[in-house]
Amino acid sequence: MKLRITQVILTTAALLVFAVAGPITFAQQDTPGKPTAKGQMKQSGKEAGKAGKSLGYNLKHGRVLRGGKRFGKHIGYAGRHVGRGTKHAVKTAVKP
């Protein structure tokens, strides 16, 4: 009987935690990316800054390969933002 009561209490507590934690986490989510051309270009610059910082930090600690890999990833993400910003700017500037 004691085991059954413990199981019921733990199940109820877990159910309450999941019921309360779910909406809270969804409320904290940001909008993905920056939808404007200016925002995309700005994000691209931030990403390029992260690339340099991560490369410098990894080289300082003697991790050349890891630094190069992370640098390339950040530069790739920066290029993606530039492309999206250019696409958005052209779409808004040249309307048929």
C-alpha cells in the first residue's frame, strides 16, 4: 500500500512539473533570425566577430585544427546571413 501511494504521488508530481514547465519554455523562445535585410547584415557581422574570437581563443590554447573548423563554421553562417539579407533587400527594392 505504501509503495502504491508513493507511485501515485510521484506520478502526480511529474505530471504537474511537465504541465507547468511546458508553457513556460514556449513563452521564452525568441523569433528565429532577423527578418529584415538590415538585421541579417547586422547578424552577419556579429557572426564574423564570433569567428575571429573563437579562432583566436583556440589558437591561444594550442588547438589549431579546432579553431580552423569553428572559424569556417562561423564564416559560413555569416555568409548565409549576408545571402538572406541580400535576397530580402532585392525583393523589397525590385517589386514587379
